[in-house]
Amino acid sequence: MATIISGTGSIIPHIIKSNKDFVANTFYDELNERIKTPNEEIVEKFKGITGIMERRYADVHVNTSDLATAAAKLAIEDAGIDPETIDQIIVAHNFGDVQSGTIQSDAIPAIASRVKHNLGIVNPSCVAYDLLFGCPGWIQGVIQADSFIKSGMAKKCLVIGAETLSRVVDPHDRDSMIFSDGAGACILEHSEDPNQGILSFSVQSHCNDEAYFLYLGKSYHPEADDATRYIKMKGRKVYEYAIKNVPIAMKACIEKAGVDIKEVKKFFLHQANEKMDEGFIKALYKLYDIKDIPADIMPMSIHELGNSSVATIPTLYDLVHKGKYPEHELEKGDVVIFASVGAGMNINAICYRL
């Protein structure tokens, strides 16, 4: 018995926010002091570290649940299934629907319930629920769906990662330039072919000192309202934590699958920071004492799409799967790794054979 991805879909918002659009911002640091470095220099340094040149924002009338629904429709169409046959709808997100112009999260009803409603699914046995697991949420949803399918409790699951982070960022925080909006989805189904599908997974949660590396806090502007909170990140601590732990989790996943690292065709990593993702791959191959890393091993979408949290990996996989990155072709039988890290702090990875 195996669990396969039978269909994918993604939604990339239309509004393009380039790095130069942030030059007019007034940036403050964690001590609420004005950063004296010229904004042009701040933006250029940001690009050099993260690789981000553009990011996408949703239209003012579009919410997270709308993006999730649109991506879901594409995945359902790609899989060629009847929506009424879906057993579970799992939506990974972090902030629910945040209407444009507000900063308040709205997750009642659950985003998954809204998606099921929007899709017009009436089957009461189709269970819809949300998953809060930081940026690794979509992968965790896939892991949960795989467990239900292999246990015989489900045959078809819809797993979505969707977010509108542009509405919870502090414009006075340099980290606001990282985040973006988007949605990616997939259909997971039961398959009798033991030579394909999800081969293994690994998951870790570190919740001691690491628990609050990402959190909600007041704006860095000294006159900001203390009652209004935005997404905040201890960037250096996140980087050090991720570089140390993500390669270990990926190695554990590969070994559990019983495959050779040389069999891995592509790594689909959470698109948070280009240099960090490159560091993951270098550290992983170093664990295997391999110096020559394939040049085309890691597709990247962060340059033009930014970090849309739970949506980055399903969006990237959909784009590659549908030939939008021709330099990263996939064929039946290829082994790929999905891996992510984020708030919690949480880490997970999946080894998958097409």
C-alpha cells in the first residue's frame, strides 16, 4: 500500500512587491531605535542574504481561504476526481483569514470548513480541519493524510497550505520584506503500487528556548500601539537552529526510506532564505562525506515569490511538476525530498518516489 500525490495546484497572487518598494519605509530595530543605514543599502543587503527580489501580495478583496479554495480547485481538476469523494480536507496556515486593512486573525469557522463550503462539498463524511504547525504545516498535513490513508481510514485527502502574511507584517521591521502570500494544494490517494508514493517521513519539535524564535509582538515603531501585534522573528537564532537540525532530519528521513542519497533527484525545501537552503544541502551532503553536489538538485522560487510560509513547498512542487521550471524536470520513479522548518520550532521531511 502506498500514498501518492495524484494532483497539484497553486495560486500566485497578482500584486508584485519589489525590493525597491521598501526603500520608502522607515525601519526601526528591536530597541525601537531608527536604523541609520540608508534604506537602499538595507534592501541590497537583504537581497544578498535571502535571494528575494520580489514577493506577491493578495488583492485587497482576497483572503487566505479564497487562495486555498482556488488552489484546491486546481488540484482536484489535476487529479481528475469528484470532490464528493474526498475524505479529508486539511488546511495548514498560521493566521486564518486576515481581511485587508486589519491585523486581526479570523479562524472561526476553520479555514478548512470555509474551503469545503466554497467547494460545495456536501458529503458529511468529508472531514475538514485546520493545522497550525508553523511553516512546516503543509508537510505535516501530508504526513497526517498519509497515516490516515495507510491505516485504511481514508482513500482521498486534500492538503492545502495557504497564507496572507502581507497582512501581519510590521512595515517598520526589516523582516517584513521576507514574507508574501500564496497557496498550494495537492490530492493524496491510496495506491497499490509499493514502488511509488511516500516512502518515509521524519518530524521534530524543539520547544524549549526555541519555542519563541518566532512570535507575535508590537511594532518596532516607538509610538506604536502595544495592543496591535505583528509577526516577529529572531532571525539569527532561527538560522542557527535550522542549519543545525534540518540536515539531520533529512538524513533520518532518507535512511528510514532505505534509499541512497545519490538517488535523490530534487530537494523541495521551504523557501525562507536562499543562503539557508543552500546551507541545508551542503550540510546534508557533508554528513555523507560527499563534496560534489549536483548543481540542479534544488529548485528555488524564493527570488520572485518570497516566503509564503506553508504555501512555499506545494507551490514550488506544482510549478516544477507542471513544467514551469524546465531546468528541473521530473520523471516517474524519481525520488524527491520535501523538508521544512518553522515556528514552534518544528522540522519535518518526507521522502517521496514519483
